[in-house]
Amino acid sequence: MTFLVIGIDAATWKIIKPNINELKNFRRLMKIGRYKTLILNEKPISASAWCSIFSGKTPEEHKHKAFVENGNLKTRDDIKVDFIWDILHKQNYDVRALNIPFVIPPYNFNCKFKPVGYGLPETPDEWQEELEKVTSKAIEILEEKPDLLCVVYSLLDRIQHFHWNEPIVLEWYKRIDSVIGKLILYADKFIIISDHGFCDRDDAEVQTLPEKTPRGEIKGDHDKEAILITNIDYDIEKLQDVFYAIMEEMKNGQGNYGNGI
Ligand SMILES: [Zn+2]
């Protein structure tokens, strides 16, 4: 059995729900599973939110609030928590983490992967490259039937910052929808989650980028409404619950998950 967590940075129901007939994998998974809006209790900052999701800790506990601190990029070792993969690995589960953007460049556990654009893909070519490279690496891992794979796509966040309210955004949701369809074939249990939602820059909870950048004007930014789709029973109410949901599922699935004790 494989438990698959697919993170889609910045995915929002604002795009998915009105276009659901064009997003057939989202539609199918929402139908066979359950879905909801996760309202963040914390600031919708990617570094902090992904850290909360995979450590089960609040920002006050994990103290990782931004990619940069005192002018330096923070690294995994600066964050004094055990992540879900650290804990389950010690319990002999086969656990992999691919392209997890709580640090720049994104973090990998038990797999080798070179992130596209240092984890900040900014051109259409880089967005496509990330989509393809992350997907093919994820499939390579899933073929080995790990107990848990956590994988994150970061491209939608970048696309929406530059193109919010433009038709091109939906095109990329369709491409994400298509790769979800490929990965999900390997999963018995799944969680699909975003770290925050998205909205007009002027309405945003946080302005994570200046209005004008060398790559163009910033049109959208983060809000507090993340998405969740899952086929597990655990009641996920906040980002941190994902950690506990996975732990619980692994415990209940003892014997079903390959290498578990
Ligand atoms: Zn994000």
C-alpha cells in the first residue's frame, strides 16, 4: 500500500470549482473522496505552511516563518523539528519526500532530485519542466511502492502571482489535473492539499512579493483558504492535522504498509 500526499502550492477552489468539468481528475477524486476548504490559523506563507503540514507543529512551535532570516536562506538544519518522514523512517517505513518547498531550494528525503529554477520556476518553459520532472521522478518512486510519498508542485504559485485573473491560469490547472491522474493510479490512500489559496494582490492577506518585479507585475497573492481532497477518514481541520492523519493511517494500516513494524 502506498499513501500519497500531493501538495499543490497555492491551489484554490476559486479556479477549481467553477471549472470542474474541465478538471476531470479533480472532479473524480472529489467524488470518490471528501473535500473541504482548510482555513489557515496562521499567516499564509509557503515556508511556514508546508513546515506545519509535514511537522504537525504550529509556527510558534516550529519557528520557521520565512525562507530568509537575517539575509540568509534558511536550510533544513536550521529548523529544529522532526518531519513526518524523519519519524516514519526511524520506524522502518519506506518514506520519500520530493520537492517540498518549506526551504529554497525545495527539500528531498530519500531521493535525489534537482529542483527546477532553484524551486522558483518563473518562465513557461520552467513551469513545464517542473511539471514533467517532478511527475517523472514521482512515478519512478511510486513504481518502487514506498509506504509514503509526499510530493509538491510549486509552479501554480508562480503562475498565479504573475497571471492571476488571466485565462492562462486555468490552462496550468488542467496540466496539474492531468499529472494528478497519473500519480493517483499508484495510491491507495491520498491527500491532495494546498498550503494557502490565492486572490487579487490588493485583497491578499500578505504581500509576499513587491508589486513590480523584474519578471513583471504581481497580480495576485496568498489568502488563507487552502484546498483539501482525501479518501481517508481522519478529520483534517487545520494544516497540522495532515501530519497526524498520516501517522494515524500508518498505525492503523500496520501490516498493510510494506516495511512497517
Ligand atoms: Zn505557497
